[in-house]
Amino acid sequence: MGLTAAQVQQYDDEGWIAPIDLLSATETAAIRGALEAAEREHPQHLHAEHRNNAHLILPFLADLALHETIIECVRPLVGDDIALAASVLFIKEPASGSFVSWHQDAKYMALAPANFVTAWIALTPSTPDNGCVAVIPGTHHGGARHHDDTFGEDNILTRGQNVPDVDPDDAVDLVLQPGQMSLHHPWLVHGSRPNRSDERRIGVAFQSYLGPDVRPEHGEYHVMHVAGGPVRPEFVLCPRPAAPFTPAGIAARQAANDAYAAVLYEGAEQRRSL
Ligand SMILES: O=C(O)CCC(=O)C(=O)O
């Protein structure tokens, strides 16, 4: 439970920690099963273009976001009062070209200071063959890098934002078994290649857990309370879903997605639905 001093040191030095054991095989299979059942039964709410903030309509994902082990790992990195800004289902279908270009999460999130951390949870194996997350260690030092907006068809990111001057030879693959998680810093340059395997690669990213001093620089953030003191008045407090796909949950998620899209697409030349 929690992080060792060496893991906290690695986060400070390199900007990432992995792998961290989170869920048992049974728990992971149950969450994957529930997610895939929800995808089958409610495709209009969970299709490939609509994978943000599903924790606001699916109680089992909200419960996962509040997992005690995640909180114990996040607390030493950001502080005791924690809110969750958003979540993303990063799903790569078998043998698909979907990839994630080199980017820094904080570039377009308009949250400051960068006292927040993403937890990425593997519900399937996540390997070089199926396009696991890869990071460039140490790139969280020095703040924002230049990004080009590429709007690539197969790019999972909103703008296809890409840091051009990355040497892929510097990358470390964050290989995870189902039920393990990684943590990464908001300024860490990272990305992922396509899934060349014949199985889905499913990751749930809680993006991000915000420390007590973090505030929106502009726009509106609809956040969920996670731990410690109350959510600051600069944020809109989102309720946890009472049951799957309730009208209130669907409306809360839509409002959160609309507000998030407005922030992420600020100044963008193209837009797609979130
Ligand atoms: O899941 C992926 O391939 C990329 C994940 C990512 O960019 C993130 O969690 O910030």
C-alpha cells in the first residue's frame, strides 16, 4: 500500500512510477466485464469518440477512482485534499492504427500549478506489442514543450498534439499486467504506438488527481471529490453516479465533457466530439 520513498524519488527524478499492483485478477476481470457489458448495452454513451468521464455514469468506475490504494499512492505526490478532474477510457481495438502522439497532459489542461498526477490502470495486458504507454524519463522538468497540432485520423488525442523533438530511443515502455497501474507527471512527455495484437488493449486513465493548490487557469472544471477537504469553490463539484446511466448522471457527464472540451480545444483549428 502507498509508495516507497524510492518510488517518490523516482517520480521526482523521472516523472513516472510503474508498475504498481492495484487489483486482483478477479477484481480486474469483474471491472473489465462490467465495462464491456456497458459498451455493448449502451454504445451511444461509450463509443470510441465518447470515452471521457465515464466514471460520472458508471458507479464501478467512480469506485475505482476512489480506490484506497490509488489514494494512498497519489497523496504523497500531490497532498491530502484530492479532487479528480476527468477520466479517459483509452481503448485500442485489436490490430488498429490508433496511437497517441508524444505529448504533455498539462499543455492544454489549463490547470496550475502542475501539482497533479495521472493514474493509468490496465484492464488487459499493456505491452509494446499492443501499444502500451511509453514515457520519456525526466521530461517533466522544465515545463511546457512546443506541440504541433496534427489532427491525425488515427490519433486518439483531441488535437493530435505532438512534441516534435522526441527521440523514441529515449522512451521507456510502461509494461503492465491486468490490474496494475502507472502514475505519470502532467509535464512528462509520453505517447503510445498502435495495437498490433489480436486483443483489445484497455486502460482507464484518471486524469488527473489534483492537489489542494491546483486551480483552473480558465474555463470550468467539473471535478469529483476524492479525499480530504472539500472541493475548492473555483471548481464545479460533480456528484458520484447513484446508479448506471441515470438521467442525472448522463447530464452531469455531458456538462463535464462540454466544459472539458471547451478547455482542451481552446484556440484549436479543428474539433471532434468528446
Ligand atoms: O493510453 C494511451 O495509450 C495513452 C495514455 C495517455 O496519454 C495518458 O494517460 O495521458
